[in-house]
Amino acid sequence: QKEVEQDPGPLSVPEGAIVSLNCTYSNSAFQYFMWYRQYSRKGPELLMYTYSSGNKEDGRFTAQVDKSSKYISLFIRDSQPSDSATYLCAMSAPNDYKLSFGAGTTVTVRA
Amino acid sequence: NAGVTQTPKFQVLKTGQSMTLQCAQDMNHEYMSWYRQDPGMGLRLIHYSVGAGITDQGEVPNGYNVSRSTTEDFPLRLLSAAPSQTSVYFCASSYNKGYEQYFGPGTRLTVT
């Protein structure tokens, strides 16, 4: 079993819809949770970063962490065609340099 | 700042050949790492470095070597290329342990 599980999709939604992405994990030591966005043939770029449990909002993006369920989510409100990309979750434990990534979910927002 | 740069962008090798993938960053980051990305597998850590002269293995280190003689550069060497090493390779750097890593544009490698 992988340490981080993420549904690869693909996910296709109409413009303006809410996109919901999630990952589950097995390592209870993870404290740092990240979402990266990767456009086709580009490197990943950091989108959201949260520490421990709770919610974090940045514009149209909301990241949620539920450590009791070992479950993290990313919501994209009012989705735009420019949001079409692969979204990767990543996480790490304190004092650990290494990130564990999910496989990525490919999202297409239809105009 | 150029951020994280990688060369070459594309490379085709024959089985058994060796080559070096270059990575450089101009952000004075101590932490640098190499990942490979394969369909359905996500990003897997090959090697990483926490500073000049210090390197360690990641999840999939076999067939790869690294060294870190300066803060800026972190080359990845393929010793004897195999078709299983066909992948997209990303270099990343960070100023804060492993968190908030900045990725380069990637090198697409095909081994025939």
C-alpha cells in the first residue's frame, strides 16, 4: 500500500463548478501538507501549504486537513479553464527533508 | 532570479550509456533534491542533499549518483542507462527543510 493515496481521475467539470480533490495517507507522523499544481509539460508549483489540522483559504482555493481521519482536501471555487492541470498532494513529517507525493489528479475545466 | 534551472530539456540515450543531468538554483537554498515522475506513480525521490558535501538516498536511488560540491549545483548522474530509467526528471530546492520546494522545468529522458 502506498503511503499517500490520491485518485488519479481524470476529473472534468464545467466552468464555474466547484472542484473537490482529496488524498488519504497512512503515516500519522505527517504534519506538513501541501498541494502542488502542475501544468502539462511543466514542473510542479506550490499552490497551498498547511501545518497540522484545520482549514486554509487563499482566494478561490481552500485546503482542509483532518488528521484524525488522515484525509486532506483541496477545493477550487468558481473553477476556470486556466485551472486545468494535474494537482498533486504532498506531505512530510517534522524534521524530515523528504516529501511523500500522491500520484496526482488530472482536472479539466470545460469552458 | 532564474529559480531552478535544468539542462538538457530532452535527451535520448541508448542502453548502457551514461550521462549527467544538470540542476542549478540561484536562491541560496540549502536543500536540493531529484525526483522522477512516471505515469500513475507521482513523484518519487531519487537523492537529496541538505547542503554542500552532504547527500543521501531517497526512495529509488539505484542506478543514479549525485554529488554536491557547491550550494548552487546538484547534478544527477546515470551510470549505465536502462529502459526502466525512461522518465521525466525534476530537480527541486527549498530553504526550509523539505517544505515549500521549488521545482525546475524537468528533463524528459528516453532510454532505448
